[in-house]
Amino acid sequence: MCNYRAGILLLAVVLGSLKNTTAQSCSDVAATAATKMLYKKLHALQQQQIIFGHQDALAYGVGRKNAAGNSDIKIVAGDNPGMYGWDIGHLELDSTKNLDGVSFTKMKQYIQQGYKRGAVITISWHLRNPLTGGSAWDTTHGTVTSILPGGSKHELYKTWLDRVAVFMNSLKNEKGEMIPVLFRPFHELTGNWFWWCKNTNSTEEFKQLWIFTVDYLRQQKNIHHLLYVYNTANFSSEAEFLERYPGDAYVDVLSFDQYQHEAKEQKAVFIQSMRTKLSMLSAIATTKNKLGALAETGFESVPDDAWWTGTLWPVLKDFSLSYVLVWRNHGYMPSTNKMHYYAPYKGQQSAEDFRKFYRNPKILFEKKLKTKQLYN
Ligand code: BMA
């Protein structure tokens, strides 16, 4: 009887630890050692600190067309972001530059440089509409159906994935090892502005698209250095967040995007709305033992002197998140006649506050992140 009980207890302990190991392993069982290590370390880190990221940081800045490896954040705070976001939109067209004019050759070099300094790399994909040839924002219904197996554009879509595979496979370090990437395809999926958003296709079709894409890259293209980021726009319940979730075997990071559109006087509304979503996201991430992230945020042209410590920090402070990323510093945009940027540049009105935010021990930029040795 005693032995029997001890046996059951031992089994429970072993199963318990197995469950933990499995749950903290990334979704790709064949992931490279560095990818598995990164995922494990990001899990540990998420309990204590949040990595700060910036889109296109090394490619250009406000008023600086060619950043030559510098970044607005470094100019303002003396350090680079801890995460670099890049977008491979137009890679599918075999273009030499992405949709915002960043050369893919340079992007690859920036990725290698950031990785070498210990930062994390994330990639999104504003891919064009494969059915119509229009942009990612062409929401023609039926596009998702057309690229699923059996659809009229399925073969075309595979050629696009082949190009993604070539680029991903070119991201190697000096030893020839693959640089792990947090890949965030079909982002903002609960919105209504991209052809993959939920108003244009069924839940089942979306899940099929995600699963096909991941399986194709893993099995046909043998790509095992990607962590997959599931990303919604607005959502009002955990059920809504998970409605199109393709399954734990296909996702490593749970995230959403939300920007401040409220005037700075209404910041309490934005803070409250973000905190409501972050608390739902954190609950799901904890249950699923996945990473949680705020994959895109910001206040366009940061028209609030204290946005970083007075809005972003109150949003983040009570949650265990892996990272937060602000969008690109394009500068003046003739099409909208507006300034389009989300991080401060030298002399920008929130620069001083950003330096305060930089000194927050809970926020990780590149120098501190390097000491965490995320890849080995
Ligand atoms: C949007 C804007 C666009 C850009 C796109 C992809 O939010 O910044 O100008 O083309 O992201 O980077």
C-alpha cells in the first residue's frame, strides 16, 4: 500500500515536471538549439523585465533617411532597443526593397548586427493580396480561400512562402548558425483592414491558412529557427482573442496591437483599455504557458511630454510581458500630410521622459539585454 502510494506520488511528480518542460518548450519540436534556448530564457525573463523594441530602428530615423546602423533611440537614450522589428512585405514579389523602402540586403545585415549585440529579432509580413495583386490592405473577400490547398492561388502562395524561406534561411550568424526570429504573420487578425482579417474569411479558413503556412515552412522548407507570434487587434474577451487561435503546436507568443488614438487629456481611457486587454492576455498566456507581448503600440508623433512614464509605464507595470514594441520612425508622410513616428528623436518633446523610462530597471534595452545571453 505504502509503496503503491509512493509510486503514484512519484509518477505525479514526474508527470508534473514533464508537463512543465513540454509547456515551456517552443512549439516546433525540431527547433534549433538557439531557438529553444531563446524561448526558455524569454520565459524566465518575462517574469521580471520587459524588452523594449522598435520597428526599423537601424534603417532610418526622423529626418535621417539612411541611419547607417544608428538609431533614433540610441541618439536619444545612448542605447539601442532590445528588440528589432522588421517587415518583409514585398519579399513575395522578389523585390529588392520592402514596402517601406528598406533593402532586404541591408535588413539582413541589421538583423545580424542586432543579434550579435544580443538583441531579439521579430519579423512581420505585410504581404500583398495574392488574389488581386493589390496591397495587404486590399480586403477582397475570398482571398484566404484562394490560397488554401485546392484554391486558384495556392501555387502562387507557395512560391511566396518559398521566397520567405530563402530569406529566413539567409539569416545566419558568423558561425553559420540560424538566427532565431519571432515571426508574426497575419497580424492584427481581428481587425478589418488586411485581406486576412476576420471580416473576410471564416474562422476555419483562417486556422487552415495559419497551419498550412507553418507546416509548409517547417516540413517542406525545413525551417526551424522561428517562434510564431499570434497577434490580434482589438478584442473584448478571452474567447474572442482565442477564436482564431490555430493551436498550441503552432504558436509561441500571444500578443495584440493597440495604439493611442485618444488625445493626451484622455489618456486614462487608453490606459484602462490597454490594462483590460493585458490582463486577459496575461491570463491566457499563463494558462497556456506561452509568452505574452504587446507587439505594436505607440502614440503617433508622441504629442505628450510624459508619454513614456505617464502612459506607457502605467499600462505595462503590473503585467508579465516578454516585450513591447513601438512602430517605425518614418518622419513626414506626404500622403497623409502628417508626421509618422512612434519613438522620440533628438529634440523631440518626449525625449527627456524617454530617458527616464530608459532608466526604469524593469525595461530592457540592448546593453542590459546582452548580459542575459539569450541564445546560449
Ligand atoms: C503601417 C505604416 C505604413 C507602413 C506599414 C508597414 O503602420 O507605418 O506606412 O507601410 O505599417 O510597415
